[in-house]
Amino acid sequence: MLFLLFISVAFYSLAQDSIIVGAGVRHCCFKTGVTERLRPEAKEAFANYDVHYLRFNLFIDPSREDISGSVYTLFEVKGDLSEGLKMELSTTLQVDSVTFNGQSVSFSHMGEFSLTINAPHSFQSGSFAAVEVFYHGVPSPGEGFGSVGRKEHNGEWAMWTLSEPYGCRDWWPGKNDLTDKADSVDIFVHSPEKYRSASNGVLVSDTVSAGVRTCHWKHRYPVVPYLIAVAVTNYDVYTDVAYPGGSPVEILNYVYPEDKADIMPRTAQTVPVMELYSDLFSPYPFANEKYGHAQFGWGGGMEHQTMSFMGRFDFEIIAHELAHQWFGNMVTLNSWQDIWLNEGFATYLSALTYEHFFDGYYWPVWKSQSIGFVTSEPGGAVFVEDTTDVSRIFSARLSYYKGALLLHMLRWVCGDEAFFTACRNYLEDPALKYSFAGTAQLKAHLESASGIDLTEFFNDWYYGQGFPAYQIRCYQMAANDYKVEISQSQSHPSASFFEMPVPVRFSGSGKDTLIVFNHQADKQVFTIFPDFEIEQVVFDPDQWIVSANNLDTLIRKSNLVEIYPNPVVDVFRVTPANESLTGISVTDCAGREVKVDFSVEGNGISVDATSLSAGIYLIRINSVNGSRVAKFLKL
């Protein structure tokens, strides 16, 4: 794949200062603020309607804990509404009233977050209707994910929303699941004049009347509920511009005034990263609107669609949150069981910046650190069995790093061309683009691009737990003839064997060669004929495979055997002990020459003795240094 990108000295020096390998994961994965109030994914509860449009009308004063407003939902009827329209809104907020097609209707708001709106009459499937919920109150406390955060900075208050995975209900009433994206959204935020509001899409207007500032944001791409967000404080605003594919994309930055001078050069790092991702995968998916950052008071980052909320501006976290605009936002996971499709991809894409930038210096560092972290415990699958456990959903070791390394190994198994082609096809698939996908859809694109059946691979690495340990034993049979035995053990019983192409580098006498073995069974034996005597054996030198506790062993012979095996059953090898062979002849014990087939392989000759009768034979080895005779026994 061709990729040409000029990186200025200023960018290189700045990014070097802001490189913390692993920061993208470390400050993204702790999305555990609602662990005490989770529920299993309940997609069936929302199956009778499909959201088309949302309009938020919010009143937020960051200096106050409470919020108020309304959310208007235009939807298409998909089923029976006789038992009501189901939504979710935390009961810490009070519903004041609800209208259904402009008519005031009754509702039930009970439990922790169940909101049921009663339809005034029956509706045919395929018809359109609208509800608007008016509400107010103090959102669930806390500065973590799943609620509304609020904090002072330099004497000014900031308030922001964070909804992943289930926190939409903590600040707005809606369809809180992974089956439906609103086709478009309008967000109106009213606040005291000194504050500005940051949100999804394009800022259509920013007006002030009677001391109240109203910011109107319009988003015209499909968006899943957890990626809708607002943040309000006394922001300073500035713009960077990227040119992915040669077309300009605005990078709009909302930052605290006291931090602007420090942050400005850091957000500039977004430019080459956006251009890299667009080159490797597909054009930035929201180019008709913008990308941006909104500073907020949580220590990590969150990939809200078209505007990531950022608590820090390290290079890697900038790269990580930007990557989500492709993987997670444009194509969104269809179940929290498949969170790796969001976080594994974002982690791997941020690692690809290390491969392509900084002369590749941090690329092996990232691989070594990531493999070491994943193998620090013996178990754990990428697949999430329990989606009520947010700490498991956002496991740094499994969902982020093992998910990223799963992609890294798929790239190794499929090859670069097939891997990146499959990723592009996955993103551009009309059934998935701006919609939802699962692991099965990604697997299908990888198989189509590579021609490889990946079922066993996913059984081992996605559903299975643990990782392999390899033992590489290289036996010198004669001068430059070697037998390589590859053994494997597993850290967890859920995977009985990891079938993988295993790369091993052999070096000696100033030469080296990398050989990839198709390892399909424990203690599998291979024969190799390098054109040099091996002095060192290194397993997986470029770190493609998640493994640990590996052992490389080289067994060299001091007195080289010139014939092996001896006695002979069928085919045997003749090596010239670093001489160049010119030919051979074979005679029986009576001195009669017998005909044998032979072929030159590596630095020796393979002789087919199948046609010979049992007995003792002499073989004359003719080389540039003369002739020598050796004896062998045919069984």
C-alpha cells in the first residue's frame, strides 16, 4: 500500500513530547460510572418503533446541578403500540408532561428508568408519529461515564454529558439501545450568555437574547443514542484544518481559555492522523460537517460523533478517539458483546500511527507492551459474555489490547493487502455503513478478501481464552541441513490448539532468513536447508503472535554427519560439509554401480534409495575439493 505523507519537524518534535504509549487505552477504558444500575441488553423492548429524527431543547446552567428541557422524537411505527411506547429516563429526573402528535397523553415513569408513553389510539405499521417529553431535575451524580459530569476549572463551572454504554437515560428520554440510529438530530442548548455549548454536527447559530445564549447544533448523519452529547462552559474556540484525500475538513476545538496555549499545538496533531486513517481505510466519514474536540473535566476521552470530549490531549488519545469516528461511529457495534469492534479497532489504529510516524520507533514498543499486558493473565476472551458488567465491557486487557492484537494477527494471517481491503469493504458495505455490524460481518469481509476460512481462528482467538507458548527446537542434521520441531502449549483449556503461521528467523555467518511455518499440530517437524550454518534462532521477531514463555533452542553437531538418516529406508540426505557437490555415484558391496535418482536441495543432495535392495552400499561424493566415499545401510 502506497502512503506518502509529509510530517513537519514541528509536528514530530511536539508529538515526541506528548507520546505516552498506552495513553489512548488508559484514559479511554474506565467507563464504569453506572455499574450499579445496569440491565441486560433489551432490544425487544424497543422493537415496535424506529427513530428517524430527534430534537433536543435543553436549558443548562453549569453553575447549577439541575437541567430541564424537552426531547422530541419522530418515529416510524413498526409494531403494536397498545402497551405503549417504551423509552428510558432515570427516575432521578421528573417528567412534567408528554405529547403524542401534539396531544397531551398519560405516561408511566417507574422503577429506575422505565418510561412508558401511552398512545392515544392505534397506529398502522409504517405510519409516522411524534412524541415530546418535557422533564427537569438533577441528573445522577458523579463524574464518570453514564451520567452528567460537572466540575469547576479556573473558577468557572463546566457541565458535560457521557452516555456510553447505557447512560443516555441519565439525561434524556429516548430509545437506549443498539438497534436504531436517528437519521438526524437538532440540539438547542440555552445557557447564561458567558457560556458556549459544544455538540454533534454543525453549529448553525449562536445567538444571545436577554442574557441567554442559544447554540443550535445540527447533525445530519445517522447517530446512535450513546454518541449524542453536549458540553457547556466558557469555551474558547479555534480551528485546525486537515486535507484527507485533498479535501478540507474542519477540526473545531472547544477548550478552556486557561489551557488554550498548551492545547493548540497538540490538537494540530489530529491533521496527519486523520489523513493517515483516510488513506489506509476510507475518507473521514463526517466530512460534510466537521471533526472536533471539546475539553471536559473527566480524565479520559469519549468519541462523541463528530466531536470527541477530551480530558487530556496526549498524542495517542487524540489518535484513539479520532479512530472511533470510523470504527464505532460510522459502523457501530450491534451488541456490547462485540465492543472490540469499537475499542480493538481504535486501539489498533492508534498503534498504526506508531508504525507510520516517528520513523517507526514506537511500533515495536507498542507491540511488546501490548503482548506483555494481554499475556499477564492466563485467561480471558475478546467476546464479552456478560454485558451487564461495564468493567468487563471496557476491559483494557481484553476489549482494547487483545482486540487490537486480534486485528494484528488477522493482518498477519490474511496478509496486508487482504486485511486492509477487507477493512475498507467492511466500512463501505452499504448494509453496514452508518449502521450496525457484528463480528460475523467483519469475518465475512476478511474471508472474502483473503480466501481463507477463519472459523477456527475466531474460535481460538475471539471466543477462546488465553494464548499459546511456543518451543522451537532446531536440530542440525548435517552441514546446512536442519530439522525444526515446533511445540505448543496453551495457557487456558478453552483453546486446545492455536493453528497459526509461525515466523522464525535463522541467522549465522552474517546471513539470515525468515521462514514462516504452517503450524497445524503440536510437535510438528519441518526440514529446512539454509545456505549457511545457523548460529541463532529467534521466534516471531516482528511480534505478530500473542504468545508468552517461548523457548528457542539450537542443537548443533560438532562432528557433522554426511549421510542421514543412516540406515536408510527411502530418501536420505548427503551434505558436503561446506563443500560444493558436483555429483554422486552409488555402488553395491560387489562394486557394481547402481542407478539412483537425486536432486540438489539447499547445500546438499536428496537421494532416493527406494529402488535399492537391502544391504550395504558405498556412495562416492564428488566435490570441487575432490572425492570422498561414505557407507550407508539400506533397510
